[in-house]
Amino acid sequence: MFENLSDRLTKTLKNISGRGRLTEENIKDTLREVRMALLEADVALPVIREFIAKVKERAVGQEVSKSLTPGQVFVKIVRTELETAMGEVNEALDLKTAPPAVVLMAGLQGAGKTTSVAKLSKFLKDREKKKVLVVSADVYRPAAIKQLETLASEVGVEFFPSTIEQKPLDIANTAIDHAKKNFFDVLIVDTAGRLHVDEDMMGEIQELHKAINPVETLFTVDAMTGQDAANTAKAFNDALPLTGVVLTKTDGDARGGAALSIRHITGKPIKFIGVGEKTDALEPFHPDRIASRILGMGDVLSLIEEVEQKVDKKKAEKLAKKVKSGKGFDLEDFREQLVQMKNMGGMMGLMDKLPGMGNMSDQIKDQMDDKLTVRMEAIINSMTPAERERPDIIKGSRKRRIAAGSGTQIQDVNKLLKQFTQMQKMMKKMSGKGGMQKMMRSMKGMMPPGGMGGFGGGGGMFGR
């Protein structure tokens, strides 16, 4: 998400960040570029006008002229105004009520509402330690109820059964009654997709809202519809008292217009963003972290949180002990590292959150292609347990068999083995005295010109 906007803005702001003095002229040129970048990102015009006006007002004011680094202060102003446009801080769900806290999900058809219900229930169960019940009041799409039942089973939360013969209001009331009797903390009610111009359907959800009085009414909208997402959310907000927005499919949106427009147009915060198809691919929306990502400054806090949640600590400790004891690092360990990385959104997902990665060259980005890590895993999967334990026995005929079994070329197998050997050396350095410092030094030496291109020459860590 934000890939195009990030590329444009980082290039534009790089030109001004080194300036020792800001003038009306160079500010005007930079703001013109920023305006163009926001237009290309499909940000709504009223948002762009207010954003540019605020940046200009602050940039020609005292805080820049008195600074020793005016260019850098200008970049800081842009960052602050990006945060303001998106809502400054994350607004969590307000579940402080006598249980069950009822959450009503609304939205258009195809926006990913039912999937978001499952993701949100998993988030509340795993991270907030809540006992969650989900129910479908979508009686118009026969597969909707079954879909939610399947997803609820997948994420491990309880599903309350309903049928298309029932009325949405009766379904919700019966579910609330069940939730009270069985001490559920949260009840999430999924509703049918509807258009804001459909008076009958809007009347139905208004009646439902009035009857169940939810503590949170979340509008689910597809990020790929750009500023239209903000306009649709506004139309719904006029009919329903929304408390927040869930922005879905952000992993497929390289522009970011929706994220930058919604808060300004609706006055309602984006509370969550969907960042992938998996049921754990839902993140709280942090405007400050997103602003950092847009400007190529990384998002280390989200990266740390992701490591905390998704890295298998037992496996990590086991590997650390194994390396320290001198038993070495084998190809099975390497394969497990690749799997862990895949669970965290792949190499590019991690790279996006590291500072300065926005300035990587296209050649380096190619080396970080997640398809390459999948290929590496396939190669290791084609090896026998003995080969994984003792890579030195992998010679000609074995290489041919492994390449054929993984659908790759012999040179791909060679590259993987070369990369593994370098990783092994690094692990050895790490297990010795002053290991971490030695490892960082050797990593620096392995980087090609331009930064993080993977380890070693000849195509690097993920070389083709």
C-alpha cells in the first residue's frame, strides 16, 4: 500500500531535505510536486487543498526560518500533516460496556465484510483475550451464513446459527440473548451488503441498529476504490451513526487515496486495515506509523509487534541453543527461517517496515521478490533429511534430482547452497564472543552498492 505515493513523495522531499534555506520559490515547487503525488494517489480534492494549505502556512512560518535544518523541518511538517489527515492516533474499539459488547458490521457487497468479521474476531480473541461470538444477519446471500460459519471454525470462535428464513432483527436479538446467557464478551453481527441508495435496505439496517444499539458500528470498505471509498463511507455515515471504518484490501492498493481521504470526509477514524487474505491479516490503523511508511521512514514499531506475535519463540530458542552448542545450522533450520519469514508477510512485507527501504533500487527490490523465497523453500523441500543435515553430500546427480523435484534449474540449487554456506558462517560468528557485532560487520561487507541487496555477490541472497 502507498507504493506509488511513497516513491513520488520520497523523491520530491529528498530534493528539499538538504536545503539550508527555504524560499517561497523552492517551497512552491515542492508543494506542486506533493499536490501532483496526492492527485495521482486518488486523494479527494478537499483533502489535498487543506493539506497543502496547512503545510504552506507552517513552512513559511517561524518554525522553519529559525531552524538550522529547514529542509528537514519541512519534511517533518509534511509528516505531521499526513498524520493529522489520517487521524493522528489509532482509535481502538470501545468495548467498555456490560457484556456482550455488540459490534455491527456494515458495508457494500464484495468489500470483504464477512472476512473482516472473522479477522476481527480472531484479533479480539488472540490479542485482547476476549470470548467472541459471531452471527450472520445476511439473509439475502445464501452462502453468506455458511461462509461465516466456516471462517469462525477456522479462527476458533463460536458461531451462532441463523437461516435465510429468519428476519435480521430476530437473528440479532436471539444472538444477543445467547451471548448474555453464555457470558460472551463480544458479539459481532455481520449484515448483508447494501448500497446507500437502496432505501429499503438502508431502512432495514437503521431499524436493526436502533434495536440492538451496538457499541461499535463499523463500515467495511475496499481501499482499491480510492476516494470513492470515502464518499461511500460518508453516505453510510449520514444514514447510520458509524463509529469507525475497516479499510480492506490495502495490500492490493498502491495508491492510498482512501486512507488519506476517509477521516477528512467522514469525520470517522479508520480503526483497522486488512493487509492480506489470511485470517490474521488485520492490523490496527496507526496514522503516525503509516505516515512514516509513506515517507520511506519505515515502521519499526509494527515490525516489533509482528515479530512478537508471529515468531515461534520455542523454535527460535531451540535454534539459538543448537548454534551455541556448536552443532551448527543446517538446511532444515534454514527452511524454518524461510517459513517464519513467510508467516510475517514475506521479505517485502518486512522490508516495507524498515527505515530507508523506500529508497532501494528496483534491482535490489527484485532480489527481495517473495517468489524467490518460495522457490528456495521448494528446493529444500525436495531434499532428503540426510541432504538437509549434510549439504556437502549434494553433488551432481543429487543436484539434478533436487532441481527436477522442485521445478527449478541446477544453478538455482547452486545459488541456494552458496547462500546457505554464507548463512552458516554468519551463524558461527554469532555463536562466538562478540557475535552480534561480528555478524553485523560481515553483513555490511556482503551488501552490494546501494544497500540491502541480500548477502554475497553474484545475485545475492535472493539472486536469480
